[in-house]
Amino acid sequence: MWDEMQAPVARKDFQEWAGAEYRLYENIRQTDGSVMTCTRHDRLPDVCALFVCSPENLRETMDLCGLYDKKLGEFRYINQKMASVVDGLSGRELWDRSKQGPNLLQLVTSYAKNAVRQGYEVYSYAKGYDELERTVRTGLNAMTAYAGVLAAQGKESAMQDLRNMALYMRSFWQDPLYAFYEKAGARMERQYTEKFDRAVAAAHESGQPPAFGAEKARAILRGLSVHAEEEAVGNGKLYSVWWCSRLAKQLWDVFPSVKTAFQGDFTIDTSERYTKFGSTDSGHLSTDRLLGQEVLVFNSPVPEEAVPEGWHCYHLAGQDIVRVDQLLREVPAEGYVGTVLSPCALLSEGEQSCRINRSFSVYYGETPLSEYCERNHLPEPDISGIFPEQQAKTMEMGGMSCG
């Protein structure tokens, strides 16, 4: 249970909660008997945004109600709802809409930025983040214009791929406050999505692309570079590097003069198909669930003669391994993205394919064959033919397994 204060709350008690290190939530029982929950989110070690919400539904009812500056020991921009249950707040601590404007979120954000300029301490992870975030945001703004270009050219698939990347990057690089303050985060996402879609709709209607040149292309490449490096170095997510590289190549093919803008601490990967995933040997199998069955995943077709007796081999088709839309018996002529082995049939007799909507792991496998079989109550199959290099190495060692 959270601690509870009775309204009206004395300013010193409210200040004690706002400055406490571990008391994240506090209930305030109002004079009518109802309960209002207060919580906070640190913008800086000494500046926190304050929120009120319903204890029954925290996230969906959360509203910003001001901030607390621990360094000064003072509140700022406290709204009427909070001011009505706290006694002793000074006039300078209250939000004056007529003088300070109607956008409370902007006021709180600007206060934190000004505090940094005045020498307030910042979190170590945030150092340098603002500059990177600005680079990404500039790129995201240019992406809306590029979307109009692709739409005017009738390149719907490329436009949708750009849209998916833009929305992913926008969410990835959003202010951490918006992950906490979900209503504001959803509003920011909606605003960007609407801007993107308006550019596409205008191009469809007019048949003419918006103004787009080398500088906007450069801005997109720089934004993609920052994102690719963060994904590669910070998360080891090479799929995102491949995705960024493919989008970057589309641009530098048209604007070769800005190609060097796409660079960083990552290896550019413009291969047609993403392949850095799947099972690598019997000790490192990649597994996923498909149509109710845990299957083994591979990044290339498994030779028919190497499929274990009694097992079934199927192939995946789609845009890439995280956007798979078809399961087939035969390797497709176009859109092949991977292969799965299943100990039981996934397609009915006579059925050659079926539609699916799945996203598979983008990492190399880590599950040993013995563990997979134990988990699924299966005898261990002979999969040595799938990994001939491992088989040869085992034979060189006189039959000793090196898995």
C-alpha cells in the first residue's frame, strides 16, 4: 500500500514527498472521501515532473500537474487540481495560464532545459543525447517529404517501409517522459503520423512530389546513421542496421553526393535479404512458435536429404524475417526470407501454402538440440547433415562432440 495524506496537505509535507528518493507514489484523500494518486518522473536529478491520476487506472488517467525543483526547494506550474488539495503554495509556484501560456508540458520541458543551461546536473545517460535526438528529429521531419516523393512515384512498398521505420525511430528516440506519460506520448505519435500521412495523401492527389533535395536526403542519412549506431553498439541489433542501410541506399542511389553522410560505428549492410539470424549448429538452434508448434528456424533452405526422418520442412516468404506473411512447402521464386523445420505437419495434406502474419527472431540461436527436444518431449533427431562443417569437425576430433 502507498502512503496516504489527508487534504488539505501542508506544503512542507507535499514537498517532503516530492523530494523523497524512494516514495514514487502518494495517495491524497480529498475532503469528499475520494482518493487522488500523485506520482513523479525525474527530468533531472534535481527536477521532477509531477502527475495526478486515479489509483484504479494510473496510466490512462495520468495528467501533468507541475514540477518540483529540489535544488531550490520550490514548485513551479502547479495546476488548479493540485493546488486545490495543497495548502501554503506561493503565487510564483502556481500555473498562470494567462501569463505563462496554456501548454503545461512545454513549460515543464523548457524549465528542465533551462536548468541544464544554468548548470544543473544531468543523468550520465543523457549526456550527448540531446544532440543525437535533434539529428534524428531533423531526419524524421525530412522523411515526411521523402514519403511524398515515393508516393508520387507510385512506390507504395518503399513508402510503407519508410513509414514503418519512421514510426519506430520516433518511438525509440522519444523523450523518456513520453514513455512514462503515455497520453502525451500517444498524442505526439499521432501528430507525427498525421503529418506523414498528409504528405502521402497530398502526393497521391496531385501526382506531384513535394520539394526534396540533397540537403533533406543528407538529413535523413544522418538520422539513420545515428539510429543504426545506437542499435549496433547499444543493442547489438544488426537487423536495424540492415534496415537503415537499405533505406539509406535508396537515397544515395539518387543523391550520390550525400552517400558519406551515412556512416558510424557500424558495418553498412545493403544485402538484398537479411541473413544474420537463425540456427548456426546443433548447440545454437534458433526456435520460434509457428501455428502452435515450436519450430527450428534457419536463414537458408535446408537440403531435402538433410531433413530429419519424420520431420517437415517449410519455407517463409514476406518482406523480411520480421514481416513474414506466407508459409510454403517449396522455396518461393520471390520473397524468400527463411526456412523452418517442424516435428509435426503445419500444412494439411495437399496444401501447398497458407497465409500467416508472424515476426521471427532477428538473432542467432542459442538453444541446444537436447534442450529443445526435452522441452518438446521428442527423441533427438539426426541433424548432422544440416551443419556439415560441424559434422566434419566432430569427425576430425575422433567423434568427440564440440557442440
